[in-house]
Amino acid sequence: MIESLYTPLALLIFPGGLFALALGLVLKGLDRRLAARLQRRVGPPLAQPVYDLVKLAQKRTMVPDIACQPVFLGAPLVGVVSMALAVALVPIPGVYTPDVVLGDLLVLLYLLTVPAVVLMIAGSASGSPFGAIGFSREMAMMLAYEGPLVLVVASVALRTGLGQGGLVSFSLSEIIAYQQAHGAFLFDPVMWPALLAFLAFYPANLGIIPFDIPEAETEVLEGPLLEYSGPALGLFKIMSALKAVVVLGLGVALFFPLAPDGMAGLLIQIVKLVVLMLLGVTLLRVSLGRMRIDQAFRFFLKWPLALSVLSLAIVTIA
Amino acid sequence: MNLKQMISAQARRMAARSPWIYRINAGSCNGCDVECATTALIPRYDVERLGCQYCGSPRHADIVLVTGPLTARVKESVLRVYAEVPDPKVTVAVGVCPISGGIFRDGYAVLAPLSKYIPVDVNVPGCAPRPQAIIEGIAQAIEIWRGRL
């Protein structure tokens, strides 16, 4: 009985679902608060993302005449469901190991691409020209950052696999077990190029300022989200909060999963996510301006891609 | 008061802390827009404390700030953009122009007052109004908006 309840509970309440949503909203709230403090103002209350969601739930959803209604309203649902599944796949070291029935690292990689695809579909289904611009920019960004991500994950998997005497290991629990036995990849010079590439990847995936080109408010008026209002827009906000938890959690699992068991492990995981969010997202977003799409594309094909290829090469040799 | 009413009252209270602002320029001379965009809503006065957020799309908006005397040229566009703001919404007319036309009031292309075409909830007179006045107008609009949720 308990065994059969474990996976649904994981999806709906503890690491996934409600817990992850609360954690994601707190991360967003902290991000906005620290950004305000860095600009020397008071800033919104910590619960501001929750207020926004409650507000959006009470507004009306309007569908443009020229939009394809089923796709327009279905896209945010698909996005939220994909991220809710993905959250249940991210392990919390010492606390939660995902059931292999759900899938592992490769499934997680595929699920991580869904939000970007959903935004593209939403933008093109809305029938707005800004949505179409957002679509093409989102696609260019995705082409730019997915390559480095796959190579980073491959080099982590290769390092773990070779260390265990096999070839590659696409199992998050093995990657974590290996690092707990041999030290975190964060302190392993061989893995530093991969770490740097990942540090460039996750702001782009979360769509924050130097890389928020598809949703740039001042030029394409939030692009794919332009035509959304009310609860449908709220679903996109939920999707992006969950995505923050997934991407940062993946980063912790790949590079620094050392943690004690039980409650302390959970607290340490939360602290790690907050640190990653504040250092990698907030500081970046208040200190840089937005890149143009060609600059961002060139940047990703130059540095993170080169670093991740380099890391794959030195992992193979080492 | 039963549970359902309590929940909906609480939800209204929370929602009133997240008013998103959208600006419509109805043929303004840009003076009020400068006051809105670069003076009243910058970090120095920090309307984000009230939960306000500037949004690029009328579909995300709750409070609409309208500047300018509503010229004949932009009338159709203004009405169309205004209709795209989902209910419940509140309109704030910023500057003296939407009230009377201001210095443009006798112009052949000026259709002021704005309230002939759009229901205006709060007037913030001034040419251009001070940032404190605009923030006061937004605060009053939030009060009105709370009643409409």
C-alpha cells in the first residue's frame, strides 16, 4: 500500500507538486527582493509571486479571434504538467531518490526542453506578430543552449561511468553516489569547464535578463506571452517557478550533491538552490543589459559550447 | 460568514496587492509619459512596494494609465487597446489633457475629455503631474480596484 502510494505522492506533494511550487515561488520572491535591494529600494514583499498568482486566477482569460483556441489554451497546461513531472525526477541528495519507473537523467533532459517548445507553440498559436518574433527567438536560443547542456550532462555521465569502471552512467542516483564517495565535481578541476558551461546555461534556460530575448518586454512585449491573460498567464508563471526548481536542482545533483540525510539534507538543498538563484540569476540580471539574439547565439556557440566540448575531451583523457 | 466567503475575501485581499500597470499614450506631448515612466515608476519611488509591475501587454494589465488629450488620429487605437485589457480593470487619467484637453483644448483634432469614450476612475491633474501625485493616483486606483474584484 505504502509502496504504491510513493510515486503519486512524490508527483503531487513532496518533492514535486505543492512543495516544489512553494519553493519555486519563494525563489522568485527572493530574487525580486534582492534585485530591489541591489537597486537601493524596498522591493515587493516575499510573497509577491503568490499575490500575482491569486490575482491572475481572478482575472478573465481572453482568447484573440485569430488564435487557435485549443492550442492556445492547451499549451500552458502541457508546460505545467511537463514541469510537474520533471520536478519529481530531480533527486534531493540524502532525502529523495526518484523512482526509476518515472525515468532518469535522459527523460529529465527531454522534459526540460518542453517549456521552450510550449512557449514557441503558444507564441505561434496566438496569431500575434510579436508572438511569431518570440517564436523564432525562442527557437534560436534553444538551439544555442541545448547543445552545451547535453555535452555537460554527457561529460558528467562519462566521468561517473569511467570512475566506476563502466562507460557512461545516465543515472542521477549513481552520479550522486559517485560524488559522495569520491568528492563533489565542484572541486574536481577536470569538471570545471563543464561547470562554467552549466553556469552559462541556466540563466538562458530560465530566461532572465542577458538572455531573455524571446520575452523581451521593451521590444517584443513579452513575445509569446503577449496575448495571454488571467489563469492561462498564471499557468505560465507556475511553469517558470517549477522550472527554476528543476534546473537549479539538476545543477546541484550534477555538481555538488553532498548532503547529510533527513531534514538537514532538505534544508541544505534549499540553501543551495537559494544561493544558485541569487548568485547566478539575480546578480546577473541587475548588473547586465539584454543581449541581441545574434550576440547571445554567437556567445553560446563560442564559449559554453567550446567549454563543454573541452570538458568532454579532458574527461575522456583523464 | 461561512468558509467560502472567507476564502474569497482573503483571495480578494491578496489579489489587491498585485496591480499591474499599463500605459496608453493617447496623443500626449510626452511630458506625462516622462513623468510616468522615468520619474514615478523608477527605483527612487519604488511602486513595486505596492506590488505594481509595469507590463508590456494590455492583456496583463489591471490599472491603465492614460496620458494625452485623445487625438482623433489615435482614438480607434486607444479604444481597441483599452478593450483588450481584461476585466476587472481601473483607468487613471494622468495629466490635465485627458480631463479638458489642457493647452490643446481648442485644437481641431482633440477629442478631450477622455471620459466621453472611456470610463475614467481617477483623475490626476497637472501639466505634468508630480510623481507623488501619480503614485497617489495609483494608490487610489488600487482601492477602487479592490472593490471590483
